[in-house]
Amino acid sequence: MLAELFLDAARSCQGHSPLTHALLVAAAGDLARGGVTARVMAGAECDRQGTVPGLRFAGALHRLVLEGRAPALAAHYPTAGGEPDLRTLWDDVLPVLHEHADELRAAIASTVVQTNEPGRSAPLFGGLQTATHLAAVAAGRRTRFPVRLLEVGASGGLNLRPHRIAYLVDGVKLGDPGSAFALDPRWTGRPPADLDHNLRLVRRAGCDLDPVDVTTEDGRLHLQSFVWADQVHRFERLRAALDLAQLDPVPVRRAAGPEWLAEQLARPERDVLTVVWHSVVWQYTSPADRAMGRAVLADAAGRATPMAPLALLVYEPRRTHGADPYQFQLLLKLWPAGVSLRLGSGAGHGIPFTWDPRPWT
Ligand SMILES: C[S@@+](CC[C@H](N)C(=O)[O-])C[C@H]1O[C@@H](n2cnc3c(N)ncnc32)[C@H](O)[C@@H]1O
């Protein structure tokens, strides 16, 4: 039942976003009573848990706030300069639900929850430095290869500019020191490579089942609306990444990963390191897609040569036997060098991150 799904979503943000938690708990109560939330969610009663109706509801409201169309509610939203008052929040939500019920219902029915976390560019940057270093060593080259970066599940493509960000490490700006987009990656340990190397990304491409066009205001608002509204640091990071994307657009093709990858990898490219990258995508793919993705990659790996090397770099949650049931790990495979490393682990959004390279078996 929908109210239960709202409570599930509320539990997922407990401890991370008091505002979204309070909103979803109150909305679940209103749904159960048959209040205005039931009218807003009409048609979504049978939606699957995986479509997270509660977060679609919260995102649609957040979007109205960001558009400046719900000023009284905006007073609770830090992303709009407000300060949450959880005791009066629902009183200020209700008039917005009544006034915009039809529009909200249409928006909630037509959207999927869509995120793109640019904090993951920090482990990607360190991973690319490591991969280019190891590929050069394996090929006996004094200079590193330039990179062709292929991202599967790229969303809005915000992680396709890891070389255009300034990373503040040990008081020094790495990457692109002059960039207006700066990240403090909060690293423990360091990647096993010289980080002063000037990464060159000569080609970049991405695909997604549901790409977001961040060159449009609609696309930018779409991604911003799904950031929990009291996580201002994430919101600002996203805004900085969106601004950078305006200056350096990279289109993301609407396509399923394995088919797209097969096309991209059909011919090995000499004198570049081809890197296939994905972050927080694996859990959303079907068993058939996974099997096909593995087969496409194995095929391309078989054709890789020292002068046309191939890397797989992924940042994904993996089950562990430790205290945490799963951990976000950065993994690197390199062909034909035969490198297979678990480079480290970090927070879901990529920051902070601990470098701790060891064999990945
Ligand atoms: C949680 S988002 C992560 C987006 C981005 N990689 C990041 O780290 O911010 C997962 C993305 O994977 C995409 N996706 C899921 N299955 C896919 C598939 N089979 N092929 C391509 N994209 C897929 C979704 O549409 C969604 O944009």
C-alpha cells in the first residue's frame, strides 16, 4: 500500500534528511486518512516499491519550491534559503498540495527518480590517474596514454569532466586548478600514481536508459529536485557541476548499456586508453543486461593490445563480510596488462574516500 511505501522512503532518509523524513511521514499519514495526498498520488496506488513513489512526491514538491512557486513552503527549504520548522512544515505543505494537485499528480506520474552525483568524480579522477599510470608502465611507455572515457548509466553526464575539476589535496589544487568547480575529496591515503600528471580526455561519451539533458532548464531542475532539500552541500556541488556542464557539454545517448558499449568498443583505438566507467548503476540492471555487459567487455578485452589498452573502472556498492553489509568500492581492471585491483572504498557519494589498493580477485 502506498502509505507503507512512503514510510519505507521516509526510513531511507532518516538520519540524512530530517526535512524529507518529516515530509514523508506526514504525507503517509495523510494518505492513510484519504487526505489531499491521496488525490495527488491518484493513479500511483499500484506503483512498485522500486519506483519510490515517496521520493517522486518529495521531488515534485521540491521542484515547485525551486521554481519559486511555493513561497510559504520555501521558508522550510534550505535549498531555497529557508530554515526547516518540522512542527509547522505540513501546515505549509497542505495549501501547496491543494493548489497544485493536478500538476503534481501529472509530474509524479511521468517522472522516474533520477540522480547524478558529481562527488563521484573524485574517486574517478584518482582511478584514471592510476589506470593511465599502470597502462603506460605495462606498455613500456614513458608518457601516459590519453583517455577515451565511456560511461554507462551516465544520467546527466556530470561525471564526464573529471579533468576539469579542482581537487584540494594536501593544500594543493590537483586536476584543473583554475576550475570554478572545486571539490575537497577528503582522501585518506593516496592513489598509487603521480597526481600532478595532466589527465587528457580526448573523447568522452555516455549512455543512459533515461538520460537527463542538463543543457535545458527542465533537465537541471529535474536533477536538483531529487537532492534532499536540507543537504545544501550536495545541492551546491550539483549546481557547480551543472554550471561546468554548460561550458563543456557532452551529450548522453538514450540507450541500454550493453548494446551501446558493444558499438563503442567494436574497434580498439590505438594510442589511447579506453576506460569503461560506471557508478551506482549495477544494482539497477537486469541479469540479462549484466550477462551481456560482461560478454561485451570480455570480447573487447580479448582484442586489447599494449598500445590499445582497455580499462574497466567502477564505483559500486559490494557485499562485504565486515560490519557493514555493503561497501562502495572502486575497482580497476586493465587489459592486456592483467591488472585487477580494488583501489579503495568510500561514501556512496564518492566523498570521503580511502585509498587502499589490493588485489581484486
Ligand atoms: C543511481 S543513477 C547513477 C547515475 C550516475 N552514474 C552517478 O553516479 O551519478 C543510475 C543510472 O543508471 C541508469 N541505468 C540503469 N540501468 C541501465 C542500463 N541497463 N543501461 C543504461 N543505463 C542504465 C539509470 O537510468 C540511472 O540514470
